[in-house]
Amino acid sequence: MNVLPLALTPKRVLLIGAGKVAARKARGLLQSDCELEVVAREIRDDFFLGRSVHLSDFAFDWLEARQGDDPAYDIVVNATGDAALSLKLWENRRRLRYWLNAVDRPDCCDFYFGATLRDRDLCILVSTGGASPRHAQTVRDFIAAALPSSAKTLPPFPARG
């Protein structure tokens, strides 16, 4: 798979799941200024305590009801590990007009998350195209450790004109 890094304007995202993996995805999405809505069967990670989470056993029905003439979501992330749900989301993504990322199912993804290192305007992304997220995280951590401490004190980048 060819990888093309994209800088997206803030997008409306539906995150399905409220466990450990979903929490990691939510943190990255929120750092990217995405509008995030979460639907899950249950809350399984403390990150989601005190946050708005719609509890439902029927995530696909929740999505389908909100993707009418003016779709509510541009991106859907399935972080449940439910292979059948991933396949159903994949088969309906064009009709319901969203991009899909299904955790643990690279064959059901329109895009992949990378392992991201952020420091103000500096953003370094490492991707394996979905083949090995843990390897990408290891490389990201290696880069973070190799950055001189002076990189953290660099002046902000000039404003974009």
C-alpha cells in the first residue's frame, strides 16, 4: 500500500468502542482538533469516564440513523475488535459517505493511523501502512529519544500566511 500523509481540516468522527485501544485513538483525534462522538456497548477504559459516551449495542444502527442527506460523520473508527462490525461498516462506507479505519482489520481501512510524535507545530508520523502498528510505535519512540533536548525549546514556527 502506498502511504500519503494528509493534513485534514478538523473532521467529524464517530469512534466506536470505549476500551484501551479506543482511548488511544480518541487522544490522537482530540489532539488533531477533530469533533469526536463516541458510541460503545460499555465503558472499559477510565479515559472515557466523565466524557460523553452514547451506550448502545447497535453501533451500526446509530451510525446509519445519522448519515442521512447531511452526514453527521466524515470518519468512522471501529476500535471494538469486532470483525463482523468492521466488515459491515466497510461494505456500507460508500453508501453512507464516510472514511473507515477498523482497528486490527487493515483490509477494512480507507486510511491508517500512524504513530505520531507532536511538539507544538512539529509533527512526526511513522507508519507501516497498517502492517505493524507496534513497530511504528517503536520507531516513533526511538526518534523521540534521539531528538536533542534543544528541539523541545525551539522557537515556534512562523505563522502561516
